[in-house]
Amino acid sequence: MNIEELREKLIRAGVHPGLYSIAQTASESESYSLMRDGSAWAVLYKERGTFTEIGSDLSETQGCLLLLQLLSEAMCLGGPTKSGGS
């Protein structure tokens, strides 16, 4: 999986875009970022303005799968979803 496939999958799943950021740092608090770190990728979580590294030195596929897993778990635990629709 690459970042374009991940974006498409998250949009189709209705994951609120404020919960994640791909290839840039998250602007929202309590959100995830998938960032390029040199030749590797890292997954970060931002809470109250502080970033916590969840995974580092990952391939693009590993980073995408980790972010997808984290967001899937957050959604199953009753995390925020895209508004509208039932």
C-alpha cells in the first residue's frame, strides 16, 4: 500500500480528515501523522501540541498499514467519524 491508496481507503471509509495527516505534520490535536523521515517513514500521534512517535524507520507500506490499523482501532472504540449520515 502507498500513501495514495491509503488516502483513498480513508476517504471511502469516511474517516474524518482531522484525525490524520499524510506526508505532513498534523495540525489538529489528538490526530495521527504519517511522515517521511529521510528515506523511511514514521507515524506520530499529536496530543495537546506534543508529538509522540509510534513507529519509525518504516517502509511506506508499513507506515500506511500502521496508520490504517491505528485509525481503524480508534473508529471501533467510538472515536469521531465524519459527520452526516447514520
